[in-house]
Amino acid sequence: MAHDVAVTDRGVGFGVLFSILALVGAAAMLVAPGQLPKAGGFALAVVAGLFAVVTMQAYA
């Protein structure tokens, strides 16, 4: 008897979630007044982009 393997779309969902967070960070980098909020937006964009790639690869 063959066992079916459950396929999940979790990697795609997390990838999309972190991609949206990366876009929010990039937008914050563009519209934030002052250097410190721009740096925070950049950090959010970089970390969220990293997590987006990692989750897509981890659940592939």
C-alpha cells in the first residue's frame, strides 16, 4: 500500500509574508524622516528578504 506524502504550501506563504515585510521596510526607508528610521527600514528590508529566501528554500 502506497503512502501519500502531504504537500504543504507553507514555504510559499512564509515567503510571501516576508516579501511583504521587506517591501514595508523599503517603503519605510524611503518615506521616514531622519537617519535612524531609515536605517531601521533598511534593516527590516534586509532581514525580511533573507527570511523570505530561506523559508522558500527550507520548505522546498
